[in-house]
Amino acid sequence: MGYHYRFGAADLLRCRFAVSPRWETQEAVRVLLRRSRQAYHLPWLSRIREAAAGLDLRPLWLLMPRAGHHPDLLSPPPLGPSVTFEEEMARVRAADPEAAREDLRRSLVCTPGALESDIGRRMLADPARAVRELADLTEAAWHALVAPHWPRLRALLEADILFHSRRLAAGGLAAMFDGLHPDLRWDGGGSTLTIERPGHHDREAGGQGLLLMPSAFVWPDVVGGYDPPWQPTLVYPARGIGALWTASDGPVPQALAGLLGRGRADVLCALREPASTTTLARRLGLAPSTVSAHLKALRAAGLLIPSRHGHQVLYERTPLAIALIGGTTAA
């Protein structure tokens, strides 16, 4: 039983991570549909209440069955690790109308009454217009619900990718999959990843590998999706969503600010996990050049260790910095 991804030799070399602002928008809309399950996001729901009231999200909700098919053409997997919302929506708008009609129909039949509803009938009568209107509504949802909070969300998702990339480097696929979600099972001997679900479904990765996407809004589920020819994709809850909507772990200790200066203390305390200059700048609302100067001074003082990951340089606290923060907090 379950949803099985079967890997060949080539697939093991083609697993990759990506961040999708379009996917986060879709899942934010789903949270509004089933908000009773989303205690973690209550602060966000409170902040966007007025903006959400101005949106008629029924056409999108009609394509979000509790179980069944979600239209792949409306949510194609991102082609790169860090695409923009605009790039993703350009692909949605380019969907073939006839393929979109079948995709929409497959989704509508999964929700009782959706196929016969006025909205459902209009979608199938003119799929080209349906794609345009659904894309317009998704863009409106992005600007109202997600874009104002995207720097915070993106920092969370990028930190999650860094964490799991390190697990992959240290322990291989078994270690990485083991930490993604309790419903996942990796069979190294059979090169099969299973999502524990009722029913049975097999998907051969077919040399495409697996796309892994962390999501803030998909919690508590893990979602496997996309039929051929799309790349097999797994969406899982990002680490740290419990603290996502809190401003910080707490105020910067006054003694630490007095010792290092407020700006450097803020940067050091914001490094709860390794992060880049741009991630810290977004997190703190500072100019990258300002953060870079603080990082340089903290590194010179022996409080930070830089490490290169691809094109990024990530900074993490040294044991001295950890002890310093702990000591000033206790004081």
C-alpha cells in the first residue's frame, strides 16, 4: 500500500531541491479553505484577514479536492532551484487549452458537485479563458496573501534546503528521506521511496530524478505528485514553521548589544542556523552591504565560520559565539 517512487541508477543522481512561490500561493489558498487544521498559521491568518476577504477564491477551491487530482498544468514543477513567481505564472499561462480542459475535468470530478456547478461548467466550456482567469486569481492571491511575507517564507524554505542538503551529503538518500516526514519510507535495496497512503500507486522516475520542495503551508501533509511527462515531485513541510510567524527567538541580550554593538549583535543572534548575507539582510530588513560589514567584523573576532555551498557563502556561529550568546542570555 502507498505511493511508490521507483528509482533507476540515473534517478539517484538527479534528485534536486527547489523553492516555488507559486506553490506556496496555492497552499496558502488551501489553508484558507481548511483553516481549522492550521494552528501554526493563526498569526498569518489574522494578518491577511482583510486582504483575503476581498478575493473570491471559489474557482481555485473547486480544484482542491480533499483526495484526488490537482491540475498539473496550473502548478507545473519549477524548472530551477529558485524561480520567480512571474516565471512560474508565465508557464501556467502558456498551457495548451485542450490539455487544460482534461486536466480541469480530472480535478473537478474529485469534488462532489464541482463538475455540475456553474463555475465548473464555465471552466470546461472555455478552457483558454479558464486558464487566464485562474492565473489572474492566483496572481491576486500572491499579491494579497503571500508576497508581503515572502522574504520571511523564502528564508525558512532556503534554511530547510540547506539543512537537508547537509544530511544528504553526510548520510546519503537514506538519511535525508528519514528526516523529511514520518510518512516516508526509503528502501535502499529496491531503490524505492514510499509515501504511506491508502491505496496503491506506482511511479517510475524514468531518469528524471525527484524534485523535493519544502513548503510552509503544506503541513502536516507530505504530497507526492505529477503524472508523466512532469518530473516526479515530493512536497514536504519545512522545518521551523512553529516559529515562522514570531518576530525572533527573543530580544537581543542588552549585554551582548553593549559588547558588540546593536547591529552586530542582531546579526549574530539572527544566525540560528547557517545563512547567507542576502538571507540575513531579508530577515533583518537591512541592506546587504550593512550585513556584509557586520559579518566581516564578527568573522574577524572569531565568532563566525564561513563555508561555500555552490555560489553562496553561508555563515554559522563558532562555539565561542554560541557560548557568548548563552552567557549573555543567562545574565
